[in-house]
Amino acid sequence: MSPRRVTLADVAKIAGVSRTTASLVLSGRGRELRISQDVEQRVLKAADELQYRPNIVSVGLRTGTTRTIAFVSDTVATSRLAGDMIKGALEAARERGVMLFIGETEGDPELERLLLHAMHDRQVDGIILASMFTRTIRVPKGMAAIPAVLLNALPKQPSILPAVVPDEVEAGRTAVRVLLEAGHRDGIYLIGVGLGARDMPPESVAAVERLRGIREALGEAGIKPAGGRSCPDWQPEYGLDATRALLETTRPRALICFNDRLALGAYQALDDFGLKVPEDVSVISFDDHPIAAWMRPKLTTVALPHYELGRRAVDVLFEEIGRDKADPHPEGAVHRVPMPVRERQSVTPPGA
């Protein structure tokens, strides 16, 4: 037979007070209602001796909250690359005394629908719908019925849901500033995208926004990118092929690779042509993938702030949970989280 659960009545009996008094003390309202310090200490001591834990179901029925939130993603939980998003969300939830339920859809729309319904059925106080890569998504039906936040995703259709995403535009500007501060003003080429609107991976928010930031920062300095090589996918082999093709026609002074995996391929191509990083060609990239610190020389890159994204999503979700239901709901705001630069060894002044 399983042991009987300790109840509030048990605590009150041991402390020699009423159930109501015990409840007020344990909910933190003892001082507010002028319950004496002696009584308060007796209740707390009794609760500690009995190892009393409040019945969360009963608390939820009384307060209308369950002290739980959901984190539903495509592949964030099973990916080593973006796992810090969950770590940030977990720690932010724990600081609020809230439990985080995690569900993974593997990109299956039907599984996503079932998971969201399951979270609704468990009466979570709010939902974070997250994506492994920054992208636009069609917001599932019914998401507006409960406080919710999009994480690493933007809605394809008008939506009242707020979104938390990395500040990719400013990241593009940051990459250019690093090169400009090192003295680079010409021979700057892009690896991963071309200069045309269609010369980039389809539906890539990062590609569009990073290119926008790069163009803005170069334009403000009176510079144009010397050229760009589009890649069908941002993997090392495509970075290798694109950089090889570039080197067959010209000698760049600096490369802006649109992620670290492309930069890995670019390093190999430069080595094949007898060029050294950064003495002959400076290289800067994005994401701060673990390979960036393993490459030789170590790669300067603008980091995806996965941990900060997860924490910010929980903060925004609780702003939604605390919103007065009578207030008109604003159009979904986009919260952009800064992407810090990790300065390492792959950028030097031209000709240094």
C-alpha cells in the first residue's frame, strides 16, 4: 500500500492551528494578515517535519493556473546545436517555480497538432512554439486561445502572437563592422548567397536578414560587396565548391560566409589554392557552431544566442499570461535578441 499523502489538515493539526491559518502561512500571506511570528514558525516547522507538499491540482482549481508551460518544437530538443534554447527556457521557468513540459514534433504537422492539443488538455498556462532554424511558419489553428509565443519563428499570416527571434539584420551589420574595423574596404565576397533576391536558400529568414544587414552596413561605408556565390544548402561541401569557383576567377581579400559550416568548406578551398587564413584572406561567419572554435585558425563568427532566446521566450510568455484579458490584444510584436560577435583569429588587416 502506498503511503498516504500528507494534507494541509495534517500540518494544521500538528501546528495546533486552523486549516485556514496554515493555508495562509504556507501561501506566504501570514505577515500580510498579521498572523503572529510564533504561529507562523509552528506551521512552517510542522510542514517541514511532515515533508508537506501542496496539492498542485487543488491549487490549480483554486487559482485557475497549473504552474506549467509547454515547449513544443520541431527538432530543438534532439539537436545538440540549439539545445541551449531549452536550457534557457528551463532555467527561466524554474526561477518562476514553473514546470516546463517539452514536446518534439520532428517537423510532422499532424504530430504538432496532437501535441498542442495534449498541452491544451493538460491546461498548461502557456505555450512556446519553437523552431530549430529561424523560419516563417503558418500558425496552427487554436494557438490564440491560450497565451503563446513563437520562438525562432515568424508568422506567415497576420497574427496576434508575439515572436522571439535572433536579430539577424544587426548580425549582418556586425560582421561588416568587424571587417571594416580591420581595414577591409574592397574584395569582400559573400559565400552562401548571391547578390540577387533569388540567389539564396528558399524561405531562409537568416539569409534574407543577414544580407540586408550586410548591404546596409557596407552602403553606409560607401562600399559594395564585390560579389557573392549562392549555395543550395549551407553545408561544408557547398562552401567548398562555391569558394573554389570564386578562386578560379578572382582573389578575394575577405569572405563573409553565411554560416560556420560554409566557412569550413571555404577554409578547405583556400588551402587547396595555397592561401592562408587570415594572412591572405580574412573570413567571418555566423552561428558560433562548435566547429568554429575547432577550426585552425579559430573562426570569428557572430553567434546565435540560443540560451538568451529560450529565456526571452519565457519572459515574453509570462507577459502574455499576465495581460489583462479585457485589454485589446495588440498585433504580435517581434522581439529581436542581439547576436554577439565571437572574435577569434580569422580576421586581420589586409596585407598584414
